[in-house]
Amino acid sequence: MSSAEGVAGRIGPNAIIRVAETLRETLGPDVTAGLFERAGLGHYLVKLPEKMVNEAEVLRLHNVLRGQLGQSACADITWKAGLKTADYLLANRIPKFAQVVFKALPAAISARLLLKTIGGHSWTFAGSGEFSYEVGETVVLTIRNNPLCREVRTELPVCDFYSATFERLFQVLVHPKTKVEETACEAQGDAACRFELRWN
């Protein structure tokens, strides 16, 4: 099953806000300001975005983090930002009654319902990319034309922000032992970014 993009070229502000929060907590306000300025995004530290942001801005921020901090530190920052994003969604975007239903259902059924919900809102995180999913023995999520991998070439997968968001949502709503592994990444030259979710 797949879902086409909605608002091409724009993604939710959490991709900026949660990175800023994590950087401040991890490296302090001065380093955070320097990194955002280098990415041309210093204005977001004056006033955090309240609406969808240009996906190119998020890519630029990730590229600066990777270039200035190194891939390992960038992965740590963006992973934590992904967890914060999931926590925000759980607190503010997914109704409490729906969360109760997700948790009460068998994991396989809950996964299908959650993915249908995620798929319906995929334009908020995949932007001009295309999100799709398959539910079998393993849950597989795919982002093709991933806006955070454009013109990026690395030896390791770089989609820690997405991986952490998916993992936290599934751990809370589907199965607490859910683990996400990115098994293919466009930044490594693969045709799409592929995330495999398992809880057994």
C-alpha cells in the first residue's frame, strides 16, 4: 500500500524544532546557534516554525550537522530528535482514545491500523517523497525520493530521524519490543530508504 505526497516540498516543523531542542540540550545554545546560522536557519531560533517548512531547509540542517559534527554525532542528534517528534505526536496529535484502541489490539492488527494512519499523513514527514508500507512477518516501511537523502552520499544509512520516530510510535502503540533497522538508504545509493520493524 502506498500514499502519494500531499504538499510537495514541505514537511512538518518538528523536523526543525526537535533538532534545535536536542542540540541545545546536548551541545548548548551557542553551538546550536552556530550550526543553525551555518545552515542559514538562524531565524528559526528567534521564532520556531509553526507551520510546514521547506524540506530543503531540513536537508541543509542535516548536512551541516553531518559536516560539522561527523556522521556518528549527527546520527545521535537526529535519533533523539526523532524520539522527541514521536513523543510530541503522542501527546498532541494522536487522540488518547485511539491510543487506547491501538494498545488493546493484537500487534499485527494494531500495526496495520497505525500504518494506515501514518500513510494518510505521510506528506507531513516525507514531503515530496513517497511513503509506502507492507505488513507481513516483518513490517517494512519505504520512503522513495527521500527529501533528507537528496544528493547525499554516505557509507552508512542516514535516516535516524525517521527510524527513531517510527520505533517510538510502534513501541508505545503496537509492541514495546519493536526495533527498527534501516536496511537500505538512498544516501548509500539504494533505490529507496527501507525500514524493517520487528518485535518478535
